[in-house]
Amino acid sequence: MRMIECDVPSRHEWLPSALPVLFGEEPPLSDPWPAIRDFVAAFAARAGAIREQALHDEAELDGIDSALSSGDRESWVAWEEATLDFDAPMRVVLMGRTMAGKSSLLSALSGSHFDRIGDGRQRFSRDVFAATSTASGRIEFVDTPGVGAHDGAEDFELAFSAALHADLILWVASSDSIQEETARALRLIGVRGKPIIVVLNCLQSLEGIGRMNLLRFPERVFGNREGLVEEIRRNMSAAAVAPLDVVHVHALAATEALAHGGEIDTELHSSSRIDDLVDVLNREYATHSESRRALRVVDGQRRQVECLMLSLAEGSTTRRMQAEHARKLNEDIHVRLTRIVRAAGESMVADIAIMLGRRRDWHLSVKDFGESLQQAWKEELDALRGELNEALETRFSQLRVDVESAFAATDAEWASISPDRFTLRDLTGFESVLGNRLARAGIAAISVGGALAGAKLGAVIGSTLGLATGPGAIVTTIVGSIVGAGIGMAMKPVKGLIDSWVLGQDGVLRKRRDEVAKQVGPILDDLLGECERAVEERLGVLHTSLTTARGQSDDRAAALDRLADRWLQHGAALGALIRELDKETTAALLRIAGRERLARSLRMATRAPGVCILAEFEDAAFSEAWLYPPDVGEKLAGGRARSAGEEAAGALSYACGLVEAPAHLLRADSGAATICVDADIPLEISETWSDALTSHISKHIRIDSTRRTSES
């Protein structure tokens, strides 16, 4: 018998009526809302407590400026209150470049507010404005300022803030190419996991023959947009997402069709294709309005905690780098100072030896051994004392200059050797999913404006650690005091020797030169020893101060390390909270989709918002989830319950659920696995899948496509 070739239907298209036959009738459905409400509230409270403890840990370390202000604290509380609204209508936020036609589209979809339509100027709409859909009272459209305008940073923040509270984004694009600021906003929204429908709004004028062309030659009007669509897809794929749909409209034509009182220009309205967009929105509302609403509330809390985790991770790495930087800097400066002080001490001793050495032959110049000998010796010692004072004062003054120069040179050199900033791609564990997506999309994790309101803990110590208030201040003060005491240091031993020898030696006037020489040599030896001990004593004070200052700096660095360790612990606690939230969220989404049995069989889940949900099920439930994938508003990939030592290989079951293409293991061991998918998958998406799987099963997972495998 001859086999007839045919395409195997996607498992998403298999006969739903067979599901109860294969797996039994669905258990009674539980109401998902009470559980998710309670859990989100508890989640916010627990995360807030961890945040406060992290701030307390930081406050215990004096001298560190936290970037968290009182306004940030208020923002955190306001965010909690604003996101716990489970009963709001489906919120559709219009975003896009300035002058792309967002306000025209709002008017076309709401049938009102025509006064908001721009007149061709940039930044015409400068506020956030909401209107209800004519198609459904449960769909709310929100108009936002355009992004990408010159001097439009404030507009960007307003639009982005509104988008964070959206269930769905309508990305409105005109026929122009995407500017970098516009592309950044698109990537940022994608990273935040918001589902996006791309609306290609035609800006062709309706004046003259423009109206006739739209009515008679619509393909000419709406065609030739493939390049723009590809550019949008490329920017979205950098955030590891793809548009839900791409719809062509002529928003101005739709508003013109509605602008005749009670009469509608039916032909123009039809040609505007606005109904195509309305149909897409109605289908999205009918299918996913509840799940989108749940995700909006959950992700408001989840996103805030993820940002806090990233801030803690960056802060921890920065503190540790600062601690190591400080230790190296202190080691360097103390080596330099020790060398400078040792050289200064050697020079002082040499100066003293030279000056005293010149007096060893003093007796040869003595001609009068009478009563004038004592006066001559006093004058010689006064001269010696003056020379010692001058020489030592010069040496100590130079020492202070050398110390200050050493600090300045060391500070300048180390200022140019800035510690490498922590890179998101180096993150491991749960936080790498969001962090790496931000990095691949070209977005700094802690520089996304209002997205991080209330999450930032601060990661900068004002000046180089240990210089402004550490050994620099201590040592230069000690040097200054030693310089002032230089004269006294020289005078004390000289004066003592004058008293003990010149005045205490009866009959010395009757001695001859040889007798004077026998007395001068030992006296000068004693004087040299006294001066050397005095120099050693004074410089010993400096050495002690250096040692104390270095110990204080090292203690400071150790305190930074301890703070870094505590922040990592807080980050791990937040990660555990998010894993609990992901499980509760996935169970709620399954119940909203009518899949109670899968919800009850769920063992754990990991979400990469907007990209995928990885859900571990019991074996029977895994088969059900794979054969009949639940539509929960995000791509869900199920996996089997894991056996010890086989977790990495178990990633293959998830990969088969992520893509409708053959997948196989290239390599697998107890700690890692590489999976090859027979499909052309954008690199950023496969990397995000890899990150999510790595986090989910705590093994290093890499997903390649056949295209990239052959290229490598």
C-alpha cells in the first residue's frame, strides 16, 4: 500500500477533545485569584524586609554614600500599592517614535479625543492619557509621549513608566527607520517582558490623490514595509522577544472616517484597516485578558525585586572590587612610604655623622689650652647644634614633601586604574536571566531610569578608599609634628653632653691636645648614638602611624568584603522568593487557562517574562503538558521531574517544548549539557533560553541552532 505524504500537524493543533480521553476529566477548577493576591502581598512584604536589612547592613559601614534616598523609599511603597490592582481593564499602552501617529490611533480606537492628534510638530503630546475602546469597555488605551525626540528624556521616562503598567504594548511605527533612542525603548520594553503588537501606521496624506490611492491601490500604500518590520524584529530579538503580530493601518484615515458627526465614512474606514487591529485586540482580550492582568500585577512586584537583586549583585561586586582596590593601593602606598622614611632616616644619620665627624679633629685647631678652652668648646657645640637643627629640619621638611608627593602620585596612578566594572554577562545563577538580557539589548542594568525606582542601593564610595581620611591624613600630620620637634631633638643630646662633659671635667684646661682628643672622641661617639636614637625614635612614631593606618584601611576593606557577602546572601534570598512567586504565578496561569490538573502537578517553575516559562511536572503531567500545551499567555515548556545527576540531560525535554523543531543532545554530563535545535533561532533568544534553563535546573545549559553550529 502506498503511503501518502503529509505534514504532521503541530501539537498545538491536535484535537482538544482527545485530552480527557488520554488523561481523564479535568478536576474541579480552583479560583486562582485569592491565592495569587495573598501570595503577591506576602511576596512584597518579605522582599521589602530583605531590602531594609540590606540597607541597614550598608548603613553600619560609615562613610559610604547610599544612592537610596527618602524619595526612593516612597517610590518603593507607591509601586507596591500601584501594582496590586487585579480588577483593572486590559490596559493597552501606545508607544513609539514621536510623530508616528499614536494619538491618531488612540482616536481611531476610542472614537473620541480627536483634539489630541498632532499637527506635525515633535513632542505634540506631552502627557499620559487614557481612553476606553469603542469595541470593549474592558479595554483601555493609554496614549504616551513619543520617544526619540530631541531633548525628550522626560517624555521617555513618562512613556516607559506607563508601559510598565501595561498588559499589552501597541508599538506604533511609521514608514521611517528606527532611531537609536527609539530602538533602545523598544528593546527595553521587550526586556521587561511586555507583549508587543507592532502597528505599522501609514502616514500618507489624504489630500489630493492620496485618498484615492488608499481606496483603490491599498497595496501600494501599505506595501514595501519589510525592511522596517525586519529592523523592528531585530531590535526585539536583542531583548529575546518577538512581536505577537504585525498590523498595517492608516490611523489618520480611520479618524477622518469617524469625524463626520454620527455618520461614518464606511469605505474610508474599511480601507484604513483599523478593523484588522481591532480584531487582533479583541482576540487577545478574549484569550488572554485574565492572564495578562495577573502578569501585570505579578510582574510589577517581580520586576522591582529583580532590579533590587541586580543592584545587590552589582553593589556586592563593586564593594568587593573596592576592597581589593583599597588593599592593593594601601600596600603600594605603604611600600613607598616605608622606602621614603627609611631613606630619610639614613640621610639624617649620614648628615649627623658628617657634622660630628668634622668635630673629631677639633682639638687640632685648639691653641689655647687655658681657661678659653671651655668657651671655645661651648661655641663649637653651639655651632654643631645649629647645623644639626638646620640639617634635620631640612630633612624633615623634605620628608613631608616626599610623603605628600607619594600620596599624590599614588592617588593619581590608582585613579587611572579603575576597577573593572561588573559585567552582567558574568552573572551566574537566577539573576543572570534578566541581567544578561539587559546586556545583550545594550542596556545598562542600573541605568534604566524609572524602571529601577526604589531598587538602587548605591554602589560608589566617594573618594579613593584610605587616602582622604586614612594614612594620608595621619602620616602627614605626624610628619608635621616631627618637623616642629626637629630642633628639640637635636638640642637635647647636645645640651646633655655639654653639661656632662665640659662643665663636669675638672682640670681639663691643663690637658694637652692628646688629652683633649682622648675626651672628644668618646663624647662625639656618645653624641652620635644619642642623635641616631633620637632620629630612630621620631621616625618610629611615623612607622607606628603607618602600621596603624594600614591596619585601619585593611579593616575597612574587610568590612566591605563582609558587606558584599551579606548582600549576596540577601540576593540569594530574593532569588528564592522569585522562584516561589514563579511557581505560584504559573499555577495561577494554568488555572486561568482551565488546566487544574497541571496546576496541581506543578513542582517548580522559572519565568523569563515575555520569553518563556519553564515548568517541572510529574511524569504524567509532563506528557499532558507536552502533547497539549496550555495557552497561558507566555510560551510554556514542561520538563520531567529530575533525577539526581541527570538534571543537565533533562534540559532536553524543556528544549523540545520551546521550539517546534527537532532537538537533540550534543553533550551532557552531571554539570552541563549542550542541546542542538534544528531551526534558525535568533542568537539572543537561544541564549536567554539557555540562561533560563541554567537557572531552572542549576546546571550550565547551552542551546545552539543548526545554523550557528555549522558556522562555528
